[in-house]
Amino acid sequence: MATWVLRDIGELLTIGGPPSTGTTRSEQLHSAVQALGVVHDAVLIVSDGKVLFAGPSSDAPATHLLPQPVIVQTARGQLVTPGLCDPHTHLIWAGDRSREFDLRNLGASYQTIAEQGGGITSTVSATDRASDEALMEAMRARLDTALLHGITSMEVKTGYGLLPAAELRLLRLIVATSAQHPIAVSPTFLCHVLPASAKEGAERERLVAALVDTLATAQQQGADAIDVYCDVGAFTLEETRRLLARAKAVGLLLRCHAEQFTYTGAAQLAAELGARSVEHLEQLDPPGRAAMAAHQTIANLLPGAALTLRLPWPDAAQLRNAGVTIALGTDCNPGSSHTPSQQLMMSLACTQMGLSCAESWLAVTQHAARSIGCDARGQLVPGAPADFVLWDADGFQQVCQQLGHNLVRSVWVAGTEQVLDGVRVSAAE
């Protein structure tokens, strides 16, 4: 494999600085910029799919000393960063929910639509009817779109099966589709909501028990994590405890949809059980924040869902001041956040949630990668996977300023160029 040298980088984010800390806002802002590891007039050198050097051009090793052959490319003075990570997606589904989008905008609530057979239930029905091939093709297309937006690693959940066998089917399709795509995918087994046939009584208990019994199989078939949706109309706090405890016992990472529509105490519970991340958090309370900070549970904040559903914005300032690490995700799904763009999430986090541009960058690179157990990703330091993006921008703030415009120019995954001038390389050949 050739050694790649990307020179003439105007601004390089290595995300190799000291961890972001600070008690005062001034200290936090300064620390976040330092954590970005910004280098100007930089060079990035890649060999065998790994970063060999990332730093000032004046410190770069001579070309003749590098493993041969060497290919040199110019960044033309533009911005280079690690590939983005999306830590929360529902990427495998069939069907269309655009009519519900219109109904919500006309005043119908998310819960009312769900009670009338829409929402998640409608996607479950469409997904059940779709063939394996159709679901894989749809997921592959969504992965391609994510790649075009600079995402090189991501979490993908099941969740539109509800019953154990149907969720295992979706897990199998996620694993198979991911094996054929350059994006590094972390599969999650999602306990989403309960079907109408098991909303209460003995049928509900049988389903929860069956899901508990299925988790070892999910781990064996490729799941990295479990996610449980704890809210009104979904799983109770005690059911969430049972599912997370069993998942922990079989070796799955723990995640939890928590405190989105109502306060349940699930964030505190999940943190105390050792969850890697907790998602949404619009209704989070002080004990929940304290538990997340104490157990180093990452807050995966999802601006797209808050915007679409007109929910309160997650309180990033209180999380930050409590010492909770913040990541951002698209929550890409067919109903409440139909977008592949982490760039849009960064902009919303800056304009609506009070994050700085530097904090937003950390939230979609290093912090997001850590939240899905991919600690080596989201940074450009020697030995890290050579996943990086060349942007049509001069500096990192410009990406956050754009509202929906994709500034990605080229994307490399494991040292191989996958997007060139905004086009998938495989599609251009």
C-alpha cells in the first residue's frame, strides 16, 4: 500500500490536545480549543491505513524516508479534520412518514399520531413487509449519504421489529450491510417500544422476558450494545433496569433513550449501571447529571429530534458545568429527525444549545467515537485509523456556521479515498 502525504493543509484538527475541562466559561472555551489540537501549515502522512504523522510541515519527515511508494497530494490551503462520528442513528427501515410530518406541523402531537397507529408502529409494519434485500439496499444508500457528509464511523440501531426475532433479523441485516461498506458501524440492539399485542399484563411480561433472554444471542450475532427506550408508552424504569442489567452481564455496552418526553429517572439508572451513553435528555434532572458525571456516561444530545418535535433544547450548559462529556448525533430516522447531517447538528448546537464551535467539533469526533466504544477514532494522531475529511473551508468555525450546506470535499477511510470532490469514488469509476 502506498504512503499518502497530504500537504499544504491550511488548518488541521488533530483532536490530539489535552482533554477539555474548566469550571468558568472562559476556561471551558479555551480548553475546548486546545483539545482540538489545531495545527496551521500542516502535513498529514498515512501509511497502511493508519496515521503516521500529523503536524506542522516543518516537522514532517522527508519524503524519501517514508515507506515507498509515496503519493503526494495538496489540500490547497483548506481545512482537514478527523472523519465525523454519528453516535445515534436508526438507519434501517422501510416506508414513509412524510404525512405524519405534515400532521405534526398542523398541530397533531407525536403521541397522538402514535396512538392512531402511526409513528414507530407504521415503520414497523413497513419494515416487516420489506424484503431483506430491500432493507439492505436502503441502509446502504443511507450509509453512502452519510459518507458524503463526512461521517466515517457511526452507530446503527435495530428497533423497527419490536419482537425478538424481528429485531435479530434487523441486527443480522445491519451486520451484513456494514461488512460491505467503508463506514465503521457499531450495531446496537434496540428495545424500542412494545407492540399493541403486548402493552399490558401477562403478554407484556412475556415479551420483556423474551427480550431479556435474547440479549446473549444478540451479542453473539454482532451487537456491540443495547439501547432501551424508557418513557411513557415505552419501557418502564424497572423493565429498563432488567434489560440493561442482563445486557451488561452478557458483555454489551449500555445505552438508554432517557428523559425525552417525560422524566423517568432512567438517565441516573443507566449511569449507575455503567452506561457508555444516555440519549436525548431534554427532561434531565440534577441527580441524573450528577450520576452521569460520576460514572463518565456520555450525553448523546440529538438536536434534530428536539427541533422537529418542538421539544425543549437539551441543557448543554448544565451538563457541561456538571462535568458531563457531550456528544452530538443526528438521530437519523424516518419520523422525528430525517437527516444524515452532523454538520447541521453542529450548527444547531452552536445556535440553540450554547456550544462553541470547538465544543461542537469535539462532540462529533472524539466524544462521539468514545460514546460508541471506538476510542481510537475521531482523532488524527500517530497510530489512529486514517479516517479524515478535506473540507471546502479555511477554518473549523466555517463548518459550524453553515445551516444545511454540505462543505465536504473529499473523505478518506482507513487511508483510502472514498469521496472525491463530493462524489463517491466507486460511483465515479
